[in-house]
Amino acid sequence: VSESDMSGYGSIEPVSAPRDRRNRVVVALLAAVVAVVALGCIVATRSMEPEAQELLQQPLPFKQAGDDTQSLVIIKPPPLPVPWSPPDTLWMYWGPLVDKRTYGSGQAVRAIVKMGNIAGGEYRDPHFLKDLKHESFRDLTLTCCSTLLFPPLKHGFPLYKANGRMQHRVSRYVANGNTMIFTAGGLISSLFINRIFHYKLEPVKGNYSPGPFPKYTYNKLPKQIAALNDVMRQEGIEVTVIHKFSLPVGTTIFYASPGGSPFFQIKYCEIMNPKRGEPPVKVTPPYCKKWAKKGRKCACGLIIYLGYDFQDRSNAKWNKALRASLELGIGKPE
């Protein structure tokens, strides 16, 4: 067989031309359909009522809670909680009698009330008082409505001469409408209160009460205390309880067991001495109305005792109680 005879075998005629024509026809039909649909949408939009066109142009509103009329559900998140911060009128005793070690009770109280910044290897704050003889405390005694917090006094208490100038300065600070808060460091806090304010606070028998200490609902409690836990508990031997029968007239008990109370406040009042140049005179609060009728009005403040030692700074119940006591000192006591 010659090459000329085999030239017709194995050759294929091109068939792409008819397929390309079919594709072009399909594309043309699709374009026509799209054009017809678009034209229909334009005609429908132009034929709508003006009110309907305005509704389409308005953004979809947020859906409020409990509203099922909207199709779009967008609920605004609740506001973030505001972190707690100490009152601007808070001062704290930060003298040598406080345990300032890293895990000491003084550092625990300082951290709970969020005072002080580290500087020069120690915590410093403009509202720290290192000595009650300082002129800053003298100035505070002449003004109203501040709070002085004492962390647990682990190394003794400020010892001033009975009926001396400093003793009258400390008592006058409270009587001038201010608040003094003592956290327990064993018996030292109660001894300091007795010496300065001439009370006779005594611990319960054996200096230990196992608790628990339910909220003392026989009194009308301040709202800050009413919001706390219903029961406070003894933590080892860290809660120093004062015998209820040794509490003076004018005491508001917040928590108590049958024998004593670990958390209370005392209303302390003074009147001016009729003898010129003599220090003010201590007055029992119920007699203030009687003295007011005679033209000698009482000046009163608060002494708050919180019997927890704060060695365990993670105890949330007592931490909240401390912060609540700070809020009791805001404003002039009634």
C-alpha cells in the first residue's frame, strides 16, 4: 500500500465549531433573562408607594429585650461593673506598730482597701499617717467627715498620757463628725479604745468564741451592713470577740453570738466644757437632746470595731465587711 493510499486513515475533522455556536446561544439567552429580571425590578421599585420607599431606605432598628416584632436580633450587652475604690476621705495609720511584712496583716488590710503604691522599696500614700502626732492628723481633727483606719496593731498601741493633749486630740477627732475603724490584733485594739475613749470593753471569757455570728437583726442596720452575708464565722483564732455586756450605751451591734460581738459601732459624743480653756466633756448619746435644750449641742462621731485579724486576706466575707465599714464613715454621722 502506498503512502498516498494511507493518507486518509487516522485523520479527524474538527467539530468545535457547532459546540461554540451552542455556547453562544446559551449565554445570549441567560443575558436576556437577566435583563428582563432587572427591568422588572426597576419597574416594580418605581411603582411602589413613596412611604414604602422610605421604609426601605431606613436602617433596621435594634431589637429590645422582649420585643418579637423585629427579625433582626441585636441585644446590647449590660454595662461593665465599676471596680471598687476607696473613698477620697479615707486615711490609714501606717506607723511602726503595724505588721508591714509581705504576708503581714497590715499589708493585707492595705491591699484590701487598695491604698499605697510601691516606691523606694516600701508602700507610700499621701493618706498614710505614720504618727498621730503629725500635723496632718492635727488638721484632720479640725474638719469633718473623714475616716481613719487602723490595721491590726501587732506591736502595741500609741501610748498617750491619760487626759493629756494627745488623748484629747484623738477623741476630739471622732467627736468632730469623723469615723475611726479598728481591726482586731488580739486585745490591743480594745485596750487602745478603752484608754482613749474611757470605755470598758472586755473580751469574752477565755478570749475566744467559736461562733458562728449571725447578723444582729434586733437593730436597724445600715444598708451597707444589711447587704452583707447573714452569718460570719470564726476563722481559727483570728476573730476577737467583745463581750456584749461591756459595750457602752449608743452601740449598734452588727453581728453577734449569744456571748459577744465581733463587729459593731459606737456613737461617741462630746459637748463643750462650760469652763473656758478646759477640754470637751464626754456625753452619753441619749442625753444629747437634754443638753441641746440647754443650748449645748453634742458633737458626735463613730468608732467601728471589726474583730477579724486579716491574716488570711482571701476571706471574702470579712473583706467585704471591712469595705462596708469604710462606707459607713462617708458623710456626717447622724
